[in-house]
Amino acid sequence: MSGLAGSGWFSIPAHRPFVDDVAAGLVERLAHLGPDALSHATLLTPTRRGARALADAFVAVGGGRAVLLPQIRPLGDLDEGEPPFEPGDLALDLPPAVSSRRRRFELARLVHDNASLLDSPPSAGQALEMAKAVSDLLDSCQIEEVPIIARLDGLADGDLAAHWQVSARFIRAMVEGWSARLADLQMMDVSERRVRLLRELAKQWTDNPPPGVLVAAGSTGTAPATRDLLIAISKAPEGCVVLPGLDEDLATDAWDQVGEQHPQGAMRRLLHRAGVDRGAVRRWRTEADSRGRWRRRLVNEALRPAEATADWLAQIAKLRAESATLDPIAEGLSGLSLVNASGEEEAALACALLLREALETDGKTAALVTPDQQLARRAGLYLARWGVVPDSSAGAPLAASPPAVLARKLAGLVLAPLDPVGLLAVAKHPLLKAEEAARTLELKGLRGSAPADAAALERRIVQYPEAVDLIRRIHAAVEIACAPYAGGPVAQPHLAAEALAKALESLAEPQLLWAGSGGEALAALVSALIEDGQALPPTNPLGFLDLLGRLVDEETLRVGGATHPQLRMLGAIEARLVRADRLILAGLEEGVWPQAAPIDPFLSRPMRGKLGLPPPERKIGLTAHDFAQAASAPDVILVHSQRRGGAPAVESRWLWRLKTLARGAGLTLTDRADVLDWARALDAPGPYAPVKRPAPCPPVEDRPRRMAVTRVEALTRDPYAVWARDILKLYPLDRPDEPVEARARGTAIHAAFETFADTFPDALPANGAEIFEGLYIAELVAAGMPPSALARERALAREAAAWVMDLEARRRVGAEKIVVEAAGELTFQIDGRPFTVTAKADRIEPTRDGLAAHILDYKTGAAPSQKQVDTGFSPQLTLTAAILQNGGFTEIGPREPGDLTYIRVTGRRPAGEEQVRASAGGDSQDAARKAFDGLVELVRKYDDPTRPYLSRTAPQFVHDHAGDYGHLARVFEWSTSGDEGDGE
């Protein structure tokens, strides 16, 4: 005999390493039967990862020697083709299971067919989401063995809102339709098939108990079929069930109050179903080390039913009375600490530092346990800075893999084949291996305004054959992907998926595209769409992009490769069986761990009750059990984030209970503030030192000696921009798909004025407004303004043209001639060194008396204010006047400046404005001299080799728009740090 006969039910305390104790205990019990006894035993675990962990534990118990392992099989993901699930014994009469993707696609078709029962017809992506909700409902009913069809009658009876009535009719149609469809396919659902297999196995083992050793370890029997199988196992001659963390010390009255949300709820239901008293459950092993039992007692006490917490102070006193040599509460808190991070990023970095700290001790293992996969991935990225890759069960999102990114971007181009951003995303994708061609295409073809058509794009890059070849490859691939929509606006998703696969293979080598975990997962997804997507409703390109995105976003890759043997990242369920020397429990915020009770989109609570489904709170009880198991380990660090998503977060109810219980005992959890200090100092060693205003100081010989009046304005406001552009020659690049409205409007109004003046230098034509309007619109079209914006501009152009003709008629009366786009310059000496200032005037109007000339500048936006002109911050007009005054415009000759005027043309109300900043005569002459004297002084200052080119020297412009070089000067950092000094 093995020592298991008649035992039935065992438990391993929560503070013990579960799989290690299972392995060691079974080896001890079978040792007297010889070395082969272990290989004849059968062990059942909840999950496949638990099975692998148990196999590793047997190897560890054997001291690393070769071991003949028992049969270890998962119950939660059973394969009937493996012992003891032999198809000849159990599954001979069962139809094959429908794949999960095909079921979802078929259900999406049913959603579409029953759209008349809904308020509005769903898109293909929405139908897919509704199909997922229906799948979850069917799985729940099948796992709980609820005969949903028999209970649909009267489901929505009673005082329920109208939308629940709609939901009940829709559910009936879906369930009945799916049942009929399964019959046509001669298949069955995976969950129902698994339940049937478990039922058959339980019946077989009840009628003919297996003679060998049979152990079910780690399962709590949440599903009825699993529960009855565990009972059958417990009654086998050599069978037993090993429960994880049964609370043997919980008072009887508190045990009777254990409900759905309690961590012991599932095991209480299991024992009640089996007719086994909690006191009859024995320890699997006699504990050699009981130091952790006070932690277990503390955690279990903190998580006792809410109804039984009124006597916490009495329980604390009772616990302390159990030991005369130490304080059990303090002993339970020993090794339990708390990190209270300010936000998610800091929490992830703290987790990474705690994992890294464990590696400082040889052989020490550590695990991050959290249901928050985003937090786990962030912590993994932080660990990468030390070259450490943990064994992570969270995996990686398929959506971030190169093949999936390329697929989604290419599907997006079907909607907008000339979208510059989309074209760049495809062209620069590493799978295309066209880095140089993509860079050329970006710089020469796709930056700036979007091309009007493919021919216009090719004209931009005609001098670069490699870029032309690349864009033609992409456009050819887009045409392939567009083929299913040639006959109309919608297409079958399986045809669209097939076309997308062909398009992808035309761009990237198939052996690279479909290779690796990402390529294989995408290939499986696309193959499922092609093979089973016929069940989906037709959709347009936008709907298919949404459909593809939803499917890709749901997939997780199980990444392989070399990982660190001492570090793991686990989900909450996996941590139930796997143990490390240090456990970091993170994500302890309400809504994360535990997650809020799930909301059923189709069933209200009364409707779930009528069907016989368990309440949503049951899942909270299961996660509470996982938390209690992990928190009972010897070295546990709890990580809480005060904010999530920018909003305050509420700490987990379990953390709150632990802190409250400790406070009732006059104690507190150990605060690991040192970890937060590490996190905050990691990237900012030393004291706080805000960045100062940049102050580059180039050699005098490198400083510009020739500047346009517009650059003088930049030197006045933002010298740093002059250093970046005029000295370093850093010229800003246009963004891809640059909005052309504002720039095109300004360029077009200048060009229209220039062309009109050159064409009609003297008399105005009778249809002058019509001509000017045509010139303006033609320039907007040439600039690439989209049709949607042009429709608005045509209306504005009519109003603007009428105002311009009135302006021309008035101003030409006193003008000798109209000079447009006149270039002038003025050179002067400063301490023996020449300096030249240049200007290109939009319009100069010499007066008929030959003495003066008016200077005009066109604006479509806001013109500089009078104060900005007077203070020298906008010296364009005044310096142009100085150049004119000194004969810098050779076409005109030296003249005194007349009116200095901004002509603002908008087409709105008013359609235009003449804004005079200095009137002819003394005002303009004084303004010109003042501007010139200011320029001389400004140049003299920057001839000083110690004078730096500071960023944003004018305080009123510091918080203005960033400009072309604001990011390079890090304006936001130094202007908000409280130190806007002159820099270093």
C-alpha cells in the first residue's frame, strides 16, 4: 500500500511551497514501494503551467538525478488523447469540438442575422464583440451545466427594464440558432465537450476505481464536473485530493459565514458537496518548518468574512495568547512589507528593482505576481536595462509584433492609399528591408502636404529610382488588398483576409513574414479568417480594419528564448502553485486586484439567478484565494499605486484589511520607502538640478554677418533659434501630411497680389475681382489644399477679392507704380566689420511726387501689434523702411518711408483691413532710424565673444508656441522649473 488508502482529503497550508510539498510528500509515501512506484502514479493539476512546475519539483526532490516522473495532466486544459483521457474510453461517441475562432465567427454571423432584434445593426467588429459576450455566456452555462434552452422561458418576466426584454429575445435567438448550427456542423462546444469528458471520467472512476495512485493537487473544484471528479478521486482506493491553503484555524461560526467573495468559498462548497467535514482534512506533510504559520494565520484572519470581523480585537488577543515567547501578530508581519508608489510607472520600476535586488543573493529566486499584464510588461522593460529577461507568463501582445503591425498598416492603406503617414509606416517597416529607399521617399516625397495622387507623388521622387520602385511596390500591394472591394463598397471578410495575406507576401519575404512567434500567430489568425471567416457578415474596408484590429489586440504571444532562471512573472492563478523565495504582489488597487465583478451585457442579476448561474462575485472569491496563497509566503512585498491612469486609485480591499488588522494590534506593515528612493534616483542621481536656459556661445567668426529682417526679429525674440538655424544650419523638416491651410493661404495671397500687379500694372480690369479670385484659388490648388478646405476658401475668396479690388482702386490713385517682391539690402560697418541686412518687401508704392514710398506687408493671420513694432520685437516693416531710406532698393532709389502698413486679407467680416503702424512723415522716419539704431546696437552686442545666444530672451514670448526650435531648447523644462536665469 502507498499510504494513501482511505485518506481521501489532504491540504497543504498556504505558507508552504505547494508543488514542492506535493512532490516531496508523494515521494515519501511511495518510497517503500520501490523506484518504479512513482512512474505508475497519476497526478492531475489545474493548469498546464502547474503540471510543468510539478514536474520541476519532482526533479528538485530527486536532487537533480534522473527521475521517472508520474503521469502529470492538467484538468483545465485536458486533451482526451493523453492518459487518462483516452478517446477510446471516453470520447468515442462525442462529436469533435468546434474551434474557438470558428465558433466566434459563426456567432458573429448569427448576431448579424438577428440584427432586427437590436436597436441598430452592428458592424462586423461589433458583431465580433457581441459574439464574444455570447461565447462567454455559453461557456458559463456549459461549465455550470445549466440547461439554458430549457430555462429561457420567462427569463425576462418581472419588473425589468425594456432593454433586458430585448436582451432576452436576442439571447433566445442566439442560443437556439447556435444549437441548430452545431447540429448542422456535427460538432460541439469545447466547454461542453470538456464537461462531458470530465463527467465520463468521473463515472468511469466511480464504477471502476483505478487501482494505482491517483492524486488531484491544487484544484478547488469550482466547476460542478470538476468537483464531482475530485470526489470520485477521493473515493478511489489509492486516490486523494490535495487542497491548496485550506484554512483549518478559521472559527466554526466564521467558516459557516464564508460566502462567494471569500478565499475559502470554493473549497467550502467542494467539501460540502463531498459531505466531508473540514476537520477530516489532514495535512499532506508534517511541517518541518512552521515559521510561516503565523503569516498564514494573519492573512486568513484579515480575509475572514465581513460579517465575522466584529471581534477582530478579540481574535488578536486570542492569537497573542497562543504563544508566550513571541508576538504572533508581529511574527506574521515579519517578512511582509509595503511599497506605496505614486503612479503606475513608479510601481513598475519598483517591481523591477525588487526583482533585481533578489539577484544580489546567490540562488535566490523572486517572482512578480500580478493580474495586470501592462504592469508586468513595464517591469520587464525596466529589467532589460540590466540585461535581465525574466520568465514571464504574461507574454507579449501580438499587436506589437512586426508582422501584425505591417498587416494593420497595410489594411489601413486600403482606406487611404495616399496617406503619407500610413505609407511611411509601411515603407520604413523592417520586414521590407528598404531603409535607404524609405528615407529618400520620406524626405523627398512624403514630407509636407499630402500628394494629390500617385502620379504627383512619383513626380516628387522621379530623380530617385529606388524610392520610385518602393512606392510602386507598396501601391501594387495596396491594389491587391483592395481587389475584394472592386465590385462594391463591401466584401466578405475571408476574401479581404486572403487578399491581405497576398499583399503582405508581395511586400515581405514569406519566410520572414510568417516566422517567429509573431509571424506564426498572425498566420494562424489570418488562416482562421480565410477558412472560417465565411461566417462573418460582409464589411467595408474600415470595418475589416476594425475587425482585424480587434482580433490582433486579443492575441498574446508566448515568447521563448533565454530567460533568467531565478526570476519569474506570474499571473495570480499560476502563483497558486508556483513559489519563489521572494514574491512581489503588485496591482493592489480596487478594479485591478481584485477586478470588479464582471458586468454581463446580456443578463441582469435576476436573469442570471433564473438561469442558475453563479453570481459575478464568485470570481472575486477565487482571486482572493490566490492572493491569500501568495501573501502567505515568507518574503512578500505588496506594491500599491496611488494613481492609475492619472486618477486617484483606491487600495485593494485585501491590503486595506491587512493594514487595518495590523493597526488594531498596534503595529504597521514595514514600509519599503528605500525602494522608491532607488526608483526616483535611478535616472536622476544627485540633488534636484533643473535644466537652465540654454546659452550657446559660438566663436565670433561663426556668427552671421548677413541677415534678413525676419531673422533680425528672431534674434530679438529668440537668439537660440538664430544659433540653431543660421549658425548650425539646422533646418526644420515639414511633417508628413503637413496641414497646408494656413501656409497655403499666406503663400497664395502673396502670389495672387504679385501676379495681378505684374499683369495689370496700370488700369484695373472690369472683372478684376473675378481674376484675383481665380489667381488665389489656383495657388491654393497648386499648394495641395484638400477639396474640403477649398470649398470654404472659395466663399472667402469672393469676399476677399471684392475688398482687394476696392483697395487697389484707392491705393493706385496716389502711387507712381506698384513694386512687388522688391529685394533690398543695406551694408554698414560696426567696429570695422561689415554687416548686411536684407529685405524682400511684399509691396512698395513710390508716391508720384518722387519723395517717399509706402511699404506694405500682406498678412492672412494676425499682424504684429503696434506695441510689438514700437518696442522692436517686430522690426520687419521698420527695418525695411531703413533700407529704403538708405537707397537699399536699387529699383526705387533712396526715398523717405511713407506709411508702414499691414494689409490683412481674410475674406471674413471684415474681408480685409489696412493696419498702419507708422504714418508717412516724421512717424515712419523716426521708426526707421530707431529700428536701424537698434539693429546696430544688437549686432554690436553679438560681436562680443562672451555674448550667448539665449533661448527666448523676451519674457512675454517664453510661453508662446514652441516654434521650430523650442523642443531643442527644452523651453518647457527650464521655463517651468522656477529658474529662468541666463544659463551656464
